[in-house]
Amino acid sequence: MSSFLLEPVIAACVLAATSLSSRVVAWLPLTYRHVWLPWLQTLAIGLLLGDALLHVLPHALEAGNPAESALLAAAFGIVILIAIESALRGLRPSTSGVLPAARMAVVGDLVHHAIDGVILAGAFAAGPAAGYAALLAIAIHEVPREMSGAGALVALGYTPGRAFVLSVGVALAVPATTLLVQALSLSSQSISTVSAFAAGTIMYVALANLLPAAWPLSNGTRRYAPALGAMAGLTFMAWLARIEHHH
């Protein structure tokens, strides 16, 4: 394999390895886990919204697609996930205590990682410097998102070990789609459209799955946990986006 092909694949594997940070959730003692899981779940809402609106969607717009086309692709992403959730809800109910929102979160995470691979491949097509810059930028976003995402999966019914395995498993979509983009030689406009589509799916998971599942946890002293957690996640992503803009 030539260095032109090898570098993006290695970078994609490094990016996929950030999913190992989700193991932190499994290491949390049980008593602390009950305290922190609701906050990790609400933090994931803000991180996903910030990722979609301040990272993925702007990337789609910068690639040259008109705003109307990008927003239409994002809307299709939302509609497609509505269709997927409709199909999942028609299946036999789970007896393991895993909520439908948990399965949708896994689907959304898979799509998210797939788009990371697309973006990474597109960046390396512009040159190694752009590729490694994209790797660093995405990795910085991924570590907190992986930890909070795994926490959300546990809060929605998965065991910590299962949440870790799923987090690592869906992360393999990063190198898979990086190789696929290289094989298909997708244009920057195609990558832009796919990125906008992904932004829609990410927003759907945050607002249609994670947020409704967080409401039952927000009682008593945690009444404002969804708002505070989402604001914290969104603020963190806005800070990262500001740093990226200046560099």
C-alpha cells in the first residue's frame, strides 16, 4: 500500500482508538456511576448538538455546497433516522431493560463515525498537513463525546461492558469509510452532502432520543440537569470550534 493510501488509514485507526476512552465509564464505581450517569447523558446532548451545528454542518458548507442543499441533506438525515426508529420500534420489545433510545444512539454513533472517516479521507486528499490537522481536530471532539456517549448508553439500559464493546465496535466505521472514500474517489461536493446528512442524524439522536430519555432523571435537585448538561456540552464544543477557527 502506497504512503498516499497508508497515511489516511493509519490516521483513521488512531481516530477510531479514541473510542477506548469510553472504558472510563465502566471503571466508575457503582455508587459514583449512579451520580454521574445522568450528567453524562445530558452532557452528551450538548456535545452532539455542538458537534452537528458547529463542526459537521460548517464543514459541509465550507466544502462548497449551497446552504439550501446542505440543510436539505440534514433534513433527509433526520427523516431517515425517523424511518429507522420506526422500524426498530416495530421489533419485539427487549426483555433486557435496554430502551429503544439506546439502540438509536448506537445507530447515530455508527453514522457519526462513518462521517468522521469521510471527512478524514477528504482532508487527506487535500494534503498530509490538512489530513493531520483534521485528525487532531476530530480527536479532540471525540474523547469527551465517547465518554459521555458511553455514559448515555449505560443510563439507557446497557451494561458498562456492553456499552464499551458497542462504542469500540461502531468506531471501526472510521477506517472502513476512509478506505471506501479512497476507493470511490468521492468529490468534495459529495463529501459535503454526506457531512450535512450526518449533521441531521446527530441532531436527531440528541433531541429525539437522548433528551426524552433524560427527562425521567431530572427530578428534585436534578430538575435542571438536562439544561445545565446540554449547555455545558454545547459551550465546550463552541470553545473548540473557536480554537479551530483561529488555527
